[in-house]
Amino acid sequence: MNARRRTVAGVSTRKQPPMPSISFVCPLQNKSRYLLGAIAALERQAPTHERQFIFIDDGSSDGSFNLVKAMTKHWSNCVYIRQDNTGPAGCANTGISYATGDYLKFLGCDDILAPFATDQLLECLDSTGAVAAYSRKAYYGDISEVAFTVDNRKSVSLIEDPLAIVIDQTITGLSQSLFRTAAVRAGGGCDPRVFTEDFSLALRLALLGPFILLDKMTAYGPTDTSERIGIAREQQVLHDYNLALALFFQDHPELKKQYGRLALRRCAERAEKWARRRSDGKSLLRCAIMRTASWLPGFDHAAMITATLSPFSADGTTCGRKIIQPTARDIHTESSESSLAIYPAKRPSANDSSASI
């Protein structure tokens, strides 16, 4: 008998193709107090698949790196990286460069994943050919509040042309998402010119194929109890949404006509909201004018997006760095400018082999 191949009742029993492999990319930056729950949940993810675990310490000062090594010392296929602080986008791109799996799963190491998170997101991608799957994330004040609904029913939406949805709804979030590794690399990873990472990645992936939106909570993150850091984080995130769009249209001017008005409208609304909160009358008027202009023809709407950055900082910062530097008391270390460019940001042409996903 041939040991490699058998036939039973006339049916060939060829070896089935291997199950998809998954790379888990886990940035660390002063997350020690959250690691116990995050790592325990990570260990339960997709246990029947080949898994790679990539831990990147992005300049921690609280012992996060040594703690995660101790907690995962018996795991197989782990990669541990220490680097100077590059910010979220730079750290994510480092992880992407080490990934060997067919799929890419990011985990913020202060987040807790549902036991079914990766399996259900993978099923969505595998059955549709989409390049990215996004689900929902909730927040907890105390760990006792974390509870996931065990329900195999899934409300799934397939978005064939996702760019307008990404711009209009600001599709973001990494812990509650799953991506095809080939698509992430073809799209250029996260834009290293932007401090935060997730929105620029969504914009780039939206050029490469359909998205899946899974209406299910698959992750919890902690609610920040520091009002100052919470406000600073919101300011940074809103600024970076607008910056990511400004740079995206600089990279893809051919998309301005179709999407520029929508993008300017959303950016102006964000900036106007922030200016109103800060009682910044001058910026408020300027943002209202730009929002009105987004409804009118005859403007280079995408080029106006850069002007929506000014309400978020005194100098209208347009580089990938933190707007407000936290104090040592707040988060122990300060972050430097993100400057790590792993991949070029380009839109593959129809005959570009890197676009084959």
C-alpha cells in the first residue's frame, strides 16, 4: 500500500491543504498592568491553526518586555523585538516586517480578545475573499465587566468598494480586526508619516479589495481614567484621521475627484467639533467655511484637508509625532517622532504581481 495516498471506496484521500497560518502582532509600550488578561486571552486564539506571536517592545520603561517573555516562555514560534520608541505606526510596521502567516492579527496588549475572535474573523475572510475584516470593540472600567456573548450567529456585511465607507465612517481599530498579510504588504502597511496607525492602514487596504464588517463584539479595551490623557488621546486621534486623509490624497491624486468632497466634509466636521470644544472662534469659523465648501463644486477639496489640521495644534502640525507630550508621571516615557518606513505607499497597478492577494 502506498503510505502517501490511499483510496477508500473509490474516493481518493489526498492530504488536505494546510489550514491558514496567523501572525499575531502585539505592540508593547508600558502595558505591564494589562498583560495578564491580554496574554491569557491571546493564548486561546485559533488553537488549531499554525500561529506566530510577534511581541514588539516600543521603548517601554515599566518592565513590559521581560514580563511578556516570562508569560510566554513555553509558547512556540515567538519573536521578541526591542526597539527605541517609534510610535504606534512605526511599531506596527516592525511587526508586519516579521510576519510569516497568511493572516495578520494585531493585538493592543491592553485589550482582551474574545475566545472566538480570530476564528470568526478568519471564517469571514476565508469565505468571501475580502482583504480585511472589522468587528466591534467595547470598553471596561474594571476587568469584571468583560463578558462576551457566546453566539455563533453572525451579522456580516460585505463591502465591495470600501473606500467611501472607510472615509465616511472612519473605519478603524486593530485588535477587533483581521487582515490578509499579502494585502497589508501590497498596500504599504501603516503610513509612517502619521503617528497613529489604524486609519491609514484601512485607507490603503480599501484600494485592494472588499471589506467585511462583522457586527459582533470581539474585544474589550480599558477605559482611561485620566482625564488629561483621555483628552490628549482624542486630540491626537482626530488630528491623525485628518492627516492620514491629507497624505492619502497626496499619494493618490487620481482619487480626489471621486472622494475629495466627502473627505473634506468629514475632516472639517472633526476640526469644527474640536474647535467648538476649545472655544476657538477663529478656527471654528474657518472650519465651517471649509465644511460648506465641501458641498460646492469648483474647489480642490482634497487639497483643503491640510488646513483642517490647525485647530488641533498651535503650529498646525503635519508630521507623525505626538501633539501633546505626556509627562513622565502620566505614562513614564515620552514618544519620539515616528520615522520607520517599512514599505513604500503605492497603489498596485493591474499587472503588478504584488496586488495578487
